[in-house]
Amino acid sequence: MILSGSAGHVGELALVRYIRDEFSKGLLRNNLSIGIGDDAAVVRVGGRNLLISADTMCEGVHFDMSFITAYQVGYKLVSVNVSDIYAMGGTPEWFLLTTSFPAGTSETFAQEFLSGINDALNHYGAALIGGDVTSSNSGIVVTGIVLGFADTPISRKGARPGDKIYVTGALGDSACGLELLKKIMAPVAVEKDDGPNMPLPWEIMRPLLQRHLMPKVIRPVFGGCAVSSMMDISDGLALDLRRLCEESGVGAMIYENKIPMSGQMLLSAKFLNKDPLRFSLCGGEDYEYLFTSSADIDTAHYIGDVTDRGLFLIGKDGKSIELMDCGYEHFKT
């Protein structure tokens, strides 16, 4: 089956490849310079590079209303879209919003959701310019389309053997925050700095819950150095590094003791009896940035090197093992 993943079912990565193969024929014309398969499409318009990207969040897949507020859903939707623009080296300008709410959705819910959208757009300096409003028979579905500009877009395809591999911040916080929410079993108003002191002290849990519920993405800084490839880390370092390497036609070797982990995540993982390395490699929704460069960059964390082939992790014991195949992939059970 053309679109098959495991057990003969459609797989996310296979579906994306199929769509790109079917729809990319002849597309690199009409001012399109980067098409399907990167964090955003790039179209040359009026002498500028216009970036266009879309992300959807579905109730029961991307969020559970038992653990999140309407305000946080709105804020997070904008952040995950802006992350794609930053991942291409761009600046967000405009935002389109589509909402599908079930019948009976309260006016209060809608107002709080839109308040989150508005506050996030103000934070990132973008403006809402349109969209669509529909009903839904199967939960809340919200989609954002973000447009922006980049002087020099950065794609996933430029990594070369000998380049260094960097990430912009600590990994695993979001996945750890989700596990804490499963212990708390209630929404937490991180936007009001209001939360419980259980099962761990609030000052330990707050940044982890913030990262999961209401991420505030930060534009990567390279200290004036050239970057050869980049993408955001939305589905876990292991999976997203695999994607970047596939697009660039290279391999990678990363070091366990170089992967940045926050003190709050390490403490919480110990309490939860979870492996912090697995949070960092496999946990999604950190919305930090993975990039490569031939330069020494002190504004990010060096974690490894681009190689000719293969994906390997060098453990703290110095032994090399194949990088685990993990991360969040839709349709995968």
C-alpha cells in the first residue's frame, strides 16, 4: 500500500512523502522556492520571501480539555504556528484563524479562546486578518495559518558532514509537564501564575506546565554566524533530527551528556520515576530549534556532529548506540 505505515495503516511520514511526490511536480515555478516538506513554504513576492505555514490542533489529539483552559488553547495555537516561521529564519506578520466548535460551546469559552489568540498575536507582533468559523460534530478543532517574511530562509536541507548540531534550549520539559498534569488531573492557570503545590512545589512545576500548556517560542539567535539547516522541535529531538538528516541526505552523532535538560525536569522525572533522557529525545512540543552550522556558536547548545550516514547516540559511558526511533507521529499507535 502506497501510504502504509505499520500494520498496513496510513502513516504520517509516508502520507507527507506521498503528498509531496504527487503535488510537487512542476511546483518550483511561479516564484515558489521552497515547497512541501519544510516548516513553511517560501514564495517570492515583490522581491521578498513570503513564508506560509499552517498548524491544526484537535481536541483529543493535541489537547484534553480536562487539562487545559480555552485561553491556553488559543495562545498555544498561535505559538506553534509562529514556531514554524522562526524555524525558517523569518518574522511573523499575519494570522488566519479557523475554528470548529461543537454545538453548545459557551460564549465564555469562545471569548477566553480568542483572548488567548489576541494576547499571543500581540506578544509576537502579528495581526489577525481573517479565517473561518464552522461547527463541529466531534470536538474542538482549531487551525492557524501564519504568514511572514525572511531575508534568507533557512530550510531543512542544508546540513553537511562536519557541521555541528545545536539546539536552542532545554528539551523534555513539555513531555514532563504533561505527565505532571496527569497527576494534577485539572486545568492549571499558568497564565495567572496560579497553580497547586502538589504533587511537587509550584516553582518546580511551573516552567514545565508552562512549556506544555502555553509555550512562548523565542526566535533563535546565531551570533551572526551562518546556519546551514534548521527546524523546530515539535515531535521530539530523535524524530526531528531524523527528519532533518533525511532531508539533507546526511547522518548524525549526538552526545547524551550534551543534551540540555532543565533542573526542574530532572527533579520531576525522578519523582515520576521516568527516564529524563527519554523525555528529551522522544517528548514532543518543546518548540525549541534544531540547527546545524560549521561555526562555533555560543548562543545555543552544541549536542553533536553531522556525519555521512547513520544516526547514533554516544552515551555517558562513551559507548555508541543507534539513536532510538521515537517521537510523536500521527496515526502511530
